[in-house]
Amino acid sequence: MGTKMIVRRPKNSSGGYTVREITQDVTLMAGEKKIVSFDVEANEYEVKTVWHKSTNAAIHTVIIRDAFLNGFACYTSLKEAEGYDIAAVPVVNKDGNNLLYVEIENNEQRVTTIQLRIQLQIWK
């Protein structure tokens, strides 16, 4: 009984991993949902931490998906004005490219800017 997960991390002569931090401000209209993508130079990575904050305390949701269209939600925040999560979520981009897809939804009826800070661990 139980679940078993095997994570294979590629090793080469240099070995190890790199930690990358993505910071971005995203402005959303009232009730708008937007998908933003970031080139992370790998299609397999681990999302370590996710921090997000609305500049005007607007309630919002942040979702990390493994594909642009109909992607699985690998990480979903609570509906909140500010949040910090230790995610530790492995992601394999199902589109076969080197992008991280972040969907942000403004759950309020006012314009807001969401500050994002996402830390990734990328295996060499």
C-alpha cells in the first residue's frame, strides 16, 4: 500500500544543480485570469518556493501548470492577498519546451498588481 515516487535527476560531468529565482510583477484587470510564462532553460525542474503579494491587498490565486493548454495544476495557492509556500514540487513541461507556466487570477472587482517570486531548482 502507498505511493512510490521515483525522481531521476540527470547527472553529467559537472553534476549538481542551480537555483534560479524568478521575480515578476503582473497587472490584472478586475476578475481577469492571465497565464505568464518564463524561460527556465530546462523542461524538468523543481519548484522550491512560491511567494506572491497583491500591491493593494486584492485576493488572488496563483497556479503553476505543466502545460499551457489544459495543463495539470502542479501547485495551487489559496485565495489570498499574500502567500508564501514551500512547494517542493517536481515539474516536467508536457509541451516539451523550457517554460514555466504560471496562471494568476484576480478574484476581486478592482485592478491589482501581483508581485511574484518563485524559486526553482534546476538539475544540470
